[in-house]
Amino acid sequence: MPVEKKGHKGFSPKVSQYYKVDNDKVSRERKTCVRCGKGVFMSEHKNRRTCGKCGDTEFIQ
């Protein structure tokens, strides 16, 4: 008996939202994780930043 999927839990934002392009310069919009390194961005919350890969959390004052 096959198991039916109930749908998506959420959605992953497009990678293009993590970068800002001004003429010929490209800049990152979000901070990268200190532990994981380049390519792993931290999610922005109301009072903290969190890495989805390693779970590292930085609190913003």
C-alpha cells in the first residue's frame, strides 16, 4: 500500500534572495555561519540569527 504525501511543510526561499546586485557588484544580504563557512547562510529572526545546518545561534541586541 503506497503512502501518500500530504504536501509541503514549508518552502525554502530562492537563493537569489540572499544576494543583492548593484551594477557590477554582488553583495550578500544575510550573514554566513561562522562554524559551517561559505555558502551556509543564517536565518533572520526577530531577536536572533540561527544556522539551519549546525544550529548555531547568535542573539541580536
